[in-house]
Amino acid sequence: MHATTKPTALVTGGSRGIGAATSRELAARGYRVAVNYFSNRAAAQEVVGLIEADGGEAFAVRADVYDPGQAAGLLERSAADGRLDVLVCNAGARFTPTPVRALAWDDFRTKVTDELASVYTLTQRALALMGHRGQGRIVYVSSAVADGPPAPGMAAHGTAKAALNTFARFVAHEAGPLGITVNVVAPGYVRTESSAGMPPEFRRRLAENTPLGRVAEPDDVARAIAMLVGEDAGFVTGEVLTVDGGHGVARR
């Protein structure tokens, strides 16, 4: 790993969807980006290639963020000369929408536990690295579902994301004196590979009920993340920023 004068950002789950868009956005804004992936090296290398083609700097790093040992190693391999400026925790636990009456306790527990496991060790190690330099930015990718059920079967996902939001506020309280801001981006529906199976009619209704007239793209979320890690948001911490085009306004 060569030395760099660029600030360093680590994006977990950076090979696809919101993570890929965030990796490219941060690279375009001058960050050297560690693109984390677990199984799809080709996708991660494609993101790195696109960044480099645009004149940016990035590299792919394989790690299972749910495993404490691998998560710790990921931080070490991503931080240039022990420096980490930005951590974006985007990798989240997958789930199958299931009504509570049919949801096994083990499945519910696994979803909630995995959601927190995917950020816990990374957060601890990032606080140590960033705190040593007296500055840093952490952003967690949550979901607007944490605010309430948009449809049946989302109890495990919504509860897990609500727990993540609460965890972020506690981390923000402890991280502030270290010079570190901690915030959450909570998207509504985003058109990604993982959501591609949604019926077109569902997307059409969402767009019709969204004040800005469309569903979100990964770049919409990436730009919100980039805003929170930028200097203009330097006095913003402990906040949950909903990115849904105003879809949730009518429900509040």
C-alpha cells in the first residue's frame, strides 16, 4: 500500500447499489476509497476501475464485516498510514419480508443482531483511529422503515434499523469530544439490484406518492452521505437524515 496525501474513506458493501455509488461519489470529491466487498470481487474491481478511469484513487478490500476479526483487519488494511477519515457502514443484513405471526424468533434475532454486528467492531476501531487524530466522520446507512411499517412483513428489518439509529446517537455522544461526527442516512425505496424484483406497479405507486415525483436512485443517497462527511456538515452529529423525496411527509 503506497502513501497518499488524500483523505481515506472506507465504504462497506461498496461493490454495488448505494455502496458503489457512494464509493464513486467520495472518490470524485477527492477521497482515496477502500471498496469493501465480501463475495463479488469482480463487482468491486469494476467500481475501482470506474473510479480510476475518472482520475480517482481506490482499491478493493475483501472482508466479512460481521466477523470481528475480519472487520478489524479491514480497518487496518483500509487506513493509509493509520489514517481513516471517513467510515460509511453500508453493508446490511439481508432479510425476507415475513409477518410477525410467521417469523421465527431465531430469524428475527439474527436480523437484529447481524445489523448491529455489521457496524460494531468497525465503529470501535474507527473511533480509536479517528480519535487519535482528533477528527473523522462516520455515517451509517439505515432505512426510513425504522420510522414505521410501510407494508406488512417488515418488523425485523424496521426493528433492526431502529436499533441502528439509536446506536448511532449513543456513538455520536461519545465521539463528539474526540472530534468525530456520527450520522445516519435513512433512504426510502431505492432502485438497486437488490430491489429490482419489485413489481413495476409498486414503483409507479411509490413515485406517484412521492412529492418529488420519482423513486430514489443510489446516487441520491450517495450525495447525501457525501454532504454529511463534508466540511459544510462539520457541526452536524447524531442526526438521522431521511432520503425519500418527501414520501414520508404525509405519514408524519
